[in-house]
Amino acid sequence: MILLEGLHHISLGSADLSRSIAFYRDILDFELVEEAESHALLRLDPVSIRLNKISGYKARSKNPAEFSLSFILDVDDFTDAINELEAASITILDGPLPITDGESILVADPDGNLIELFYRES
């Protein structure tokens, strides 16, 4: 039997590593761990994302139920978080939508990879 220790990283395509690194680092607060010509590794414990440079890459999925990264936010005011994203020219694709004990929005990274951001009231 194969014994897994855990998840090492999630791989995503990127047409422009610099642009994608800036999004994950500056907007979502990931730490850049490794950068090379062909890829970058970013971490927001315990999640790591590997961005692989693929010429002309654009995410294919338009359905967040099919594939999306989902992050819970630590915010006092969800509206302030939405305003901060809009100020950074991040387009909200859907939402805010009510979820159990909170709200959710859907955005995309620069390559169209879908990202759900949500919070739950304490």
C-alpha cells in the first residue's frame, strides 16, 4: 500500500509567471518560495501552488464546481475585502452569494483559473 504524507502542491498553468506571481503574492498574500524560468512555487501554509509557464495558457474551466481553488478569508468586513479586490482591478465573476453562515465570491487569477473567496461569521 502506498502511504501518502500529504499534499505537496497544486499545479496551475500560467502564460506569464511574473503577472501570476504578483497576483498570488500581492493580492492573496502567498509567499514566493521558488522561481525559475519554467515555474514558480508559492505557499500560503499549508497550501502550495506551482505555476507552470505554458505559452498561451488560458484556463479552460468556466464552472467553479468543475475546478476552483477555494480559500476562506479572515476578515471583519467582507464588503471591505470586496472593495480591496475591486481597487486592485480584480473582477468579481459571481457574488457575493450566501453560503452557510457567510458569503462567497468568485474571481479568476490572470490566467482564468477560478478562485472562490469566502468567509463564515463567527
